[in-house]
Amino acid sequence: MTTTEQRTRWHIKGRGYEFCNCNPGCTCNFSGFPSSADGSCKAMVGNDITEGTCGEVDLAGVKAIAVIDWPHAIHDGDGKAVFIVAPETTDEQIECLSQIYTGQLGGDPWAILGTTFDVAGLVKAPITFDGTGVKATMTAEGVGNASGDTLKNPVTGEPHQAQIVLPDGFIWTKGECGVGSFEVEAAGIHLDYTDTNWIYYEFDWSND
């Protein structure tokens, strides 16, 4: 006898804001291991969802931030994650995001990432994403904030554009690279880094 597993279909599209403690460029994305001073991966990653559904639930307009603390490389696991959502996010939307971000519904990148951390908490706070491209800020009111800027030419100090293109990238395929700083404290995780990796990207994820 054969059984067919029925999974809720999901698809989200939007803008991604990736701040972490690696050196600018974040080698995790192409060589697998962090370039941080202690080999850890500490990150504050925002998703500004412009289009999306999970089953019959509309996810367009939802804003979410993941605060994740991995002691070593991401694939070594043992991470802890706290998710931040805006107060107006409905219980149905939160349940969908929970299943997507922990990999329960399959689909990259979360089917991979969701196996590497335990969820330590959920926080509700107003979330704002401001700016254009790599010159941007991300704020979770009363919880944390991040700001990113372009790389700078080391001789002239002028803005220096840099992109990483990964045709087979499972999180993003084109990342605009800059330098960022972020500080956040939520559910026992406190991260505070200055002049480290910051990448802006557009995402289009699903379990199709």
C-alpha cells in the first residue's frame, strides 16, 4: 500500500536583509564556513514579504526578522533562533511562518536552515525596513536595529559596488554586498556587531 504525503503549498517573494558577524562578503554563502573571528555565525535577517501564500493564508505585506545564534558553521547546527513579527501579524500567518521557517513544509532555504536551530522564542514588535538597496536600515522597535551601507574604496573613500552572484544559491542568487552594524536582544539572545557583513537581496522561495 502506498501513501501520498500532502503538504501545504507555500510561496513567498520579497526583499531580504542579511546582517551577520562574518567579514563583509560572508564566505558561508559560497565556501560553507564563517569568516568571523571566532568561527561562529550570529545573524539578524529580515524578510519583507511583498507577495506570498501558505495554503489559503495570504502572507503579502508580512514583515519578519530572524535572530539566530550558531556557535559554529551553520551546517554544524546547535543554533538558537528567535523570530520577530509585527504586532498586526495574525495567528494564522504566524503559524504558517513557523512551519515555513522551521522547514516543516519543505522547500529551500528553510528545509535546510530549519534543521540547524531550535526556536527559543517569538517576539512581537513594530518592524520597519527603510532605504534603497544596500543603503538601508532595519528596525524592530524596542528589540533591535541594523544599518547597512556600501563598501568604500579604501583609497578614495567613495562608494564601492560589489555583488556576489550564485546561480545555484539556495538563499539568494544575487547579493548586493556592503558593510553593516546591528544590535539586537530578544529571548536570551544578545548580538552586537559593528562593520561586519551586510547583504541585500531579493528572494523568491517556495516548496514547489
